[in-house]
Amino acid sequence: MALESIDRHNQEILRNADAWQKKPALRAIYKTFHQAIARHLAPLPLPVVELGSGVADIQRVIPGCIRTDIFPNPWIDRVENAYALSFASGSLSNLVLFDVFHHLRYPGTALQEFDRVLAPGGRVIVFEPCVSLLGLLVYGALHPEPLALNQSIQWHAPPGWDPSKIDYYAAQGNASRLFLKPGRQALHGFRVVTTQRYAAIAYVASGGYSKPQLSPTAWLPLMTAIDRLCDYLPQLFATRLLVVLEKAT
């Protein structure tokens, strides 16, 4: 990976770690996100792995989940590359990708690797930005990473591509484009179990990792109630998308 990409990643991780410690509302909201993910785990007696774990502690909700990232950090269990995982074939029950899918320049190539390491009936659980009317504002105007809605998605890596040469890539709209529109891409033996959209306005109001918190932590129950109402109008308000893919048995 290029030095520029490494520096960008490390700087972002340090900023995120600081926000994680300073924002109890952010930690509470992530817990509800992780609980939504946990409800969709395949009940197989094999390890669960999170790719690109960052600083959010999924182990609070999914004990024993193996936390990984492309660089070592004290809270990471092991270093992994999504395109070249070190796990044995058929050895995992679930792969969790929280805000990772939109960083996959070649999602089809990654899915082939996920298919290799998952046992039959294993699942890939993706949690991503969602493109709605509000999502366009939040991720288009207020977020530094591009939505890339008009850019083509290169499904497979070119011949001879070296997974160790990954560089920084972001296209926040990719999951919405691939999983919420008809005629979705062939998924290499995976089937879509469910797609769920969440308003997650409480998360937006928390400022996430990079923005100031807009509502007091004490308002979190109120913001959660607002979210439940806005969930009924996902085309307008959804800012988060959960996608569950299951490997053929």
C-alpha cells in the first residue's frame, strides 16, 4: 500500500479513537448497530470475523468476534486483507463488514475470497451508508468520502493484480447501487437474505467520528423514537443499510 494511503488511514484511526472515547452517544448508537448485525448471524459453531474493525468494539455485543484490520493496533486481534484472508477454507461462520464494503475497489473479487473462507450456510453481513434523500445530504454534502454514484463499479480485479498493492478507495453509494436496485450483480454463489434500511438520525446527530455532536447525549431516547418513525419512509430518511448475504449450502 502506498505511503500516502497508510498515512491517511493512520490519521483517520487516531481521530476516530479520540471521538470514540469522548462520545458516549456514539458508543451507544454503535451498540444498537452491532445488535442489529448480531440478529442476522448464521448459527454455525465456527468463528465470526469482522473485517476492517476500526475502533468500534463489536465484541461488546458479539463476544469472541475476531477483530481485524489492514494495520495492527492494540485493539485488533489480527491483521487481514479482505482480498487475501489467512483463514482456512470453510473455517468461518460469518464475516462482518461495517463501513468496509464501500472501500472495496473490486467487490466481486472480495466476495470470491469470502466464499472460500465461509462454511456452507455462512453469511456476509454488510452495514453501509444508504442513499436516500437524507442520505444524499449526509454522505454527499457533509462527508469527505465520495458517493461516486455516476462512476462504474469494477466488479473484478484485473488479471495479475496483486492484493498486497491495495490503495485507498471509497464509493459510499456502492452498496445502495448494488443491493437496492433491480438487476443486481451476480453474487458468486451467495443469495441475498435480507436488506434493511435504517433512518439512524441519532447517528447523524451524534456527528459520527468526524463532526461535532448536534444533540445532547440525554436526548438519545428521543432521537431513537424519531428514528423508529422515520424508518417507515426509507426512501426519504434512510442513512444506513444492512445487507445479509448467505453462502449456498
